[in-house]
Amino acid sequence: MREAVGGGTIAALSPGEAVEIACAAPPDLAAVRAALEGAAVDAIATPASGRRKKLLLADMDSTIVTAETLDELAAHAGLKEEVAAITRAGMNGEIDFREGLRRRVAMLKGLSVAALEETWRTLGFTPGARALVSTMRAQGATTVLVSGGFTFFTGRVASALGFHGHRANVLVHDDHVLSGEVEEPILDRNAKLAALEELASSAGLPLAATLAVGDGANDLPMLTAAGLGVAFHAKPMVAAAASARIDFSDLRALLFAQGFHAAEIVEE
């Protein structure tokens, strides 16, 4: 592998899990992946200067949590497959995200709000999510969850994992049933990018000092603008367009990409 990237010194960040290879020039990652011959190994190229980021923006569904929360909520209405099909189309960039979100939420009109709590109890965190947030916080970084999902879930995820803040869409209900509507304006791809720019500016940070991670088409503008934008187990069109991608590893890979050693990672 060192030969494939024209690299020099190899240093272990986590034995058996992650190494870094110093390179005199940016490597051709397509050539690196070809050299790996299908091995389940991820490769990210990052400049040595400014490697550790001061602001993390993370997508929630299929990134910080393992599921698509709206699809799981739809299961309580017996509509999971129908809603999931629209979700896939939106995440693949085949339909407008806002149009798709309105369609999916409309299908849930009349669903009991108790289904929200039931859905929350079934959600699982992606391996490495807690370590990513805790370690970056310990190093003084600001961490924010920015989701096209709903505040009911982002608030709970942010509290459980220690994110400094969260932004998402708001489901309309009367405390008993869902109305089938979502509050406007909808948090879409443009809003995710705007959040990155706003939070970086308010912290006095250049975009080069930011890290963004997500998996869907609505994450792409945010990923492209961030200093390190990572497509995480992403849809094919997102993985192809992002400058960095994680196809095999868990979210700890984002820490290794910043040069953290295993001993520095906070697992709490």
C-alpha cells in the first residue's frame, strides 16, 4: 500500500485497525482502491496541517443512528415499504427532498404520537458514534446534529450522545395524532449547507476547520463545502461525488482521519 500512494513513514494509529502513511503529494485514491483489490479497507487523504477539526456537523439517519427514523415510524402505520421507497429515491437524488418529505409525512396523517416514542425505543446508534462525539468534544470541537429528519428524534439523540446542538424538521401534531404535515421551512440540502456556513462563521472558523458526515443526496452540498466531508456508507451517487468516503469502517474512522490515536479516543 505504501508503494501505491508513493508514501513514506507508516505509523499505527490503532494496531490492527488504522494506520497513517505520510505522502509527499496527495495520492490518487482511485488508484489506491484499485490496489486494494476489493479488500474491506477504507482510505482517506487529508492534509497534515489543520487535520483536527473544530466543528462537526453530522447527519442523523443511517449515519449517527443505524436506521431511517421516518421509515421506522411508518412501520407503525403499516406503511414502511411504501415510505422507504420514497426515502430511497430522495437519498439517491432521484426526487426533490422537500417533495419526498411532504409525501411521506402526509401518509402518516392520523398516526398516534405514541408511535414516536415507540420508534425511539427501537433505534440503535451506529458503532463509533459516541466515540466520535465524545472525542471531538474533549478536544474542544463543537458538535451539531443536522438532519432532514425530525426534532423529536434529533433532540433525544443529541442528548444521549452529547452533541452541543441539533437542527431538524418539526412534525405537526395535536398531542394525540400526527396532522400529516411538517412545519415550514423544511430543512433540506440547502439548509444543511447554510447551517455549516453559519455555525463556522459564528465560531470564527474557516470552512477548512470543519468536518461533515452523511450518507444521502441532501448531505452533498454540506460534504462538499466542509474541510473534511465524509460520505459514510453512502448511496452510490454520494460516495462517487464526495472527496472522502467510508465504505467499511465505523465512525471511529473519522477520528483516525484526523490523526487521533486509539489512546486518545474517548469511549464514554
